[in-house]
Amino acid sequence: MRDEILDLKDCGKIAVMGGTFDPIHYGHLVAAETVRHRLGIEKVLFIPTGRPPHKNNRSVEHDEHRYLMTVLATANNPYFNVSRIEIDRPGLTYTIDTIQSLKKICSDETEIFFITGADAINEILTWKKVGELLKICNFVAVTRPGYDKISLMNNMKNVQKNYEMNLTFIEVPALAISSTDIRNRVIAEIPIKYLLPDEVEQYIMKFELYKTPFENKPFFTFINQKLHIVLTPKRFAHTQGVAGEAVNLAKVWGISVEKAYIAGLLHDCAKDFNEEETLRLCSEYDVELDEIIKRQIYLAHSFLGAALAEKEYLVTDSEILNAIKYHTTGRAQMSFLEKIIYIADMIEPNRPFYSGIDDIRKEAYKNIDKAVYIALKQTIDFNTEKNRTIHPLSILALNYYENHFKEELL
Ligand code: NAP
């Protein structure tokens, strides 16, 4: 529905439901309906985000798809509307701009509530013109079951020391559903039925949203389905990001995109085991661990990952296995595929921002050796600062790049 025909003048209380909605699901709908009912809200406006300032790099589905899915999902609730205000506004999307625009089409008496996930509200001090925003808008933090509400409330006490904030918490069990998990399921060809409205499911299928960069060959489906079981949703999403980035790099650097895809998918296949399980599997698959890895067991996942890729995911190609094996430490004289996985892991679009990521991203498509050198140096500096022992493979890799590409890298 177009904003110009949105009539909010007579509303005493309206709520804005802000989020990426990539895609919208029953968790969002139940949350909005619960808040509407509990707080006596007359209209809930779903506003899919445009270009959030904190997510410059994450790839989200096209604005128009997210908007239309939100329209489909909300069409049968007379209290719900969808607004294009954020996707149509040029530039970065700030909530203050949205609320100020809404105030212009509401009466002076209308109370505005902003509903969103608790994680976002936890970061509210970083939002643009937070003081002004908190004056003109009430906040509702909807939480998933098991959410650490105590630390959120403590953080909010800090906010309330400086600002007056009207905040309501509402726990919504249905929010156990998550958009990340739905996207992951589509990739792994696992049903999404009953997690979101049928219309949205049909839309996703019709436009083939959230698919892998390839036709889903049975072997890829086999890998994705197995990973979907053993990895956390966040790790699975990271894995997809690495596989996609590796494919893009492989195209640019002229190596096999299928090998890049498989290595990207499997690079972290052993990362979500606890220490006991990691040690058990290393012993079962004869993965030798040196003293440094034994003391810093998180390093074992790449070596174990290569063994699992071979034994459990039936990968026989030694280039792929080595790309998995050395993706954390790196090593001197890495193959092209090894470099690509090493770099894709550091720059994939879901990676939270860290200082230096833009330099590595820039070089990855121009001069891959320079990208590897910058990435190695940063990783070594970061781990030294954390008092971790640097693995000799990484030191040898750094020395190798410094000696062989000295002039080119300066
Ligand atoms: P997001 O990436 O879509 O969501 C972050 C987390 O909150 C996810 O777990 C998400 O679950 C959940 N979530 C998102 N929207 C929700 C909703 N309405 N109800 C329940 N759970 C929800 O969202 P975001 O980018 O953090 O932003 C959330 C809102 O805050 C947006 O409207 C955004 O514009 C605003 N914001 C403004 C500023 C600013 O003004 N500077 C900064 C940050 C955020 P699912 O993945 O399952 O949706």
C-alpha cells in the first residue's frame, strides 16, 4: 500500500514494525499481533529496511522482493499495513528519519511505538540522533525464548541514565523462527512450510530466492543438508557466504568454480564440535595435532575439517582438501584455491565489520597475493594482541609473502 493513501490521522496509537524481513515469517507476524493486542495499537506499519548503516556489506534480497513478501504476509490482517518509506528513501536508512516522516502524517496526539528485535534495540546508543528519537517514540523489544533479557535490561539502564526511554519487553515464543534459518533451509532443500504464510513460501519458490549460485546438483544438496544438521544457523549462513564469495573469486581468477564452491561450503564443517568431540574425531580419523594446536584447540577445526570432508562428505580432490586444511593458518606457497578460501573466509558478505576488511576486499579482486599478505599480517597481529601462540605455518606463510612479493606488496 502506498504511503500517500495511508490514513493515520485518527489513530491514537500506531506501531512501526521495523526489520529486514528477509523473508518475513510467522514469528514477525505473531510478534506484531501480540504487541498490537497488548498495547491497544490501532495500526501496525511494517517497514522493511532500506540500506541500514550497520550492514553495508551483508547481501540481502532485493528491496522489492522483501516489500512484496511483506505485503503478501500481512494482507489478511485489517490492522496491518506495509510502508515503502524506507526502501524508497535514498541514502542510508535511519529510524529517526522514518519516525519524523510519520509524525507529519499523524496527529499531534498520536503515540508511536517502534517494535523490533531486542538485539537491534541493544545497540540503540549507536543510532542516529538517539536522544531525539527516544523523545518522540516508544520502544518495544520483542525477544526470542531464552534471550538474555537481564543483560539487555542492564544495558538499557545505561541508556536510561542519559535519556528518558519508554521501553516495553515482550517475549514471543514464535520468534524461535528466524529468517536466517528459513534462508538456510531453502539452500539445503529442507521444507519451510508452516514457518511462514503459504503465499510467501510460493513467492520464494516462484522467484527462486535464497538459492545457491548453482543448479542444485545432488552432491551439493547432500553436502548442504548434512551441514544444515551439524552447523549452527549462523555458521551455516557464514558457510554459504564463503562459498558464494569463493565462486566469485574463482570466476575472476580463472579456476574451477565447483571446487571453490565445495571448499567454501566445507571449510568450517568441523567448527561447531566441542573440545571433547573434536579430540575424539581427530583420534578416530588419525588427524595429528601438534602441541600448539592442542593448546589452542580451535585451530584443529581446519585439519579435522579436511579429514571429515574426505571421510564423511566423500570429497576426494586433494586441492579442495588442502584448501580446507589450511584455511585458518595459511601456509607458504598456497595454491590458488587455498588463497581463495583463505580470503573468502575473511571477506564474505555476512562477516561483521572489522578494521581492515575493506582493504582485503579491495585487493582480493585485484591482486590476490596482496590480499593474502594483508590478511595474514592482520590475523597474526590480532592473535598476538590476544596473547595467542602463532602457528609456525602462519609465520612461514607471512615470511614467504614478504620475501617473494616484496616489491609488489609495498
Ligand atoms: P534485522 O537484521 O532484520 O534483525 C536483527 C534481529 O532481530 C534478527 O534476529 C531478526 O530476526 C530480529 N528482528 C528484526 N526485526 C524484527 C521485528 N520487527 N520483530 C521481531 N524480530 C525482529 O534488523 P536490524 O537491521 O537489526 O534492524 C531492526 C530495525 O532497527 C530496523 O527497522 C532498522 O532500520 C532499525 N535500526 C536503525 C538504526 C539507526 O537508525 N541507526 C540502526 C540499527 C537498526 P529475523 O532475522 O528472523 O527477522
